[in-house]
Amino acid sequence: GCGPPGECDPDAECTICDSNNKDNKPKSLVLKYHKDGMNSNYQPEGKASCRAGAYPETTTLTVLGESFVITDGQEFTITTDDKFDAETDFSFSSGFVDECFIHTSCSVPLVTGDRIGPFEVVAGGECPKCENKKCLEASVRQVDGRYVVDVTFDYEDLSPNREFVYYCHEKDENCPMTDLTPVGSDWIGLYPCSDSEGSFNVEPDFWSYTCYDEDIGNGKGRCRNGPGIGKGTITLDDNTAPPFYIQGVYNPIEELSAGCYVVLLNRYEGYSPPPYYNICISNNITLGE
């Protein structure tokens, strides 16, 4: 979204371009994919064939000669060397529709927050992305043919308005917790996105302490992942997972079903774990194809 200089409101609409403003045509657009498509508020069917309907939760999306393995809730960026054509086509590897297009030459508005079929317009041109701080950023890479998940965390000064999973036992008077100060026993867990429907009321497939190291059992523990308790990077890798008291593997990454996953930053002091108290939630990532 856009707003007064120095301010950022992710819920505010910002017009990237329209018929009255074609001088600032964008060369890139940040889009967010949704499996539940909606009709645009600004682009009628004659201008955008991407319409309301069900789209695949995970698919390979091809646009402008580039392919993305995309899942529900994931952002991606499309770019052009000069300017976008009137219609930008998207093809899907699976789903009820093979392809559809949106209008990108500005004779009809491109507006942040607008949903054009499965694509939400996030940013472009003079409407930059609202970078609200996430305490977790997860990414996937392949090493010798296997998937590895890197998790960067920073919650040393976390806002109470962060993105997190709300789940409280009806008898728990201390939930949701209000003290977000990092402690050494905080931990991250890898979960299928589908578990969110049960508020992650399950153990994770793969977990790791954010801070504790191999000396913690001897009372000499120190933070091994970064400069402080609440900041660092952890790699979840089947081949290098340390002993269970530092990280734990309930289900190896190589045995997980392909699809959407997220990482949660949790605290042990739940009413009856699981669930645990959730501190914040990461972006969605895709494992497999």
C-alpha cells in the first residue's frame, strides 16, 4: 500500500497506473498467489480473463518466459526489460484452467490489494511493497538433490502486532502471552500449511532450539546461531541434523509430502503442549514439486 512519506499502511490502496497515469508504467510487479481466485474491482472480464474460482494450491506457473513453483499465499515478482504488453499471460501446470491473463498496460487500473483471479497486486512502480517486519524468513534450496530449509529469525524487538498463530486452551489464563522477550529455550518447528486449520495442535516434523547448543545439558549453554538469543540463522538439513537435544526430527525432510510448509517460532510454556505458545509465523515455502 502507499501513504504519506515515511509511512506504510499495507491495507491502503495505491494506484500503480491507470488511464490518467501512463507515464509511470511499472517494469516489475510483485504478485501474491491465492488458490481462491476473485474478480478484480478494476479489470473487467474483457481486460482480464483471470477470474473468480478455484485454482491449484500448488502449481508451476509460467509467465514472461520464467517459471515459478508457487503455492497458496506465496509472493513472486514478474519483470520486463521495457514495459509490459497489454496482456500478461500466466499458464498453470495443473488446475481447472490452463492459462489466463491480466491487463498490464495501464488502460485499466493496476491497484495494490486488488485480486485479479488468483493474483493479488502487492507492489509495482511508485507503489513499493510495505515491508512489515517478520520475525521469521524461511527459504528452500537443494543440496546434492535433497531439500534444505534455511530459517533466519530476528525477534529481539518484536511488535505485539506481529503475524502469529492464535491458539489458547480455554483454561489457560496466561494465553496469549504478552512477554515476547527471547529466551534460550525458544524453538522453531517445520509444519505443513494444512495443519494451520488445527492451529498447529501437533508436533512439528523437524524442530530446532533457537539458542541452546551441545553444552546446555552441562549448564554451560551458549547461543550457537547468531549474536544474541533472539537473532540468528538455522539450517534444517536431514544430513547434518545435530543430536536430538539440539534439534529433533520426527519426519525427515526427504520423507515429507510435496506441498506447502511454514515455520513457527514457539515457546514451551503452553498450557499442555502441544499446542505451545506461538511467537510468530514465517512465510510459506514449497517442498517438492
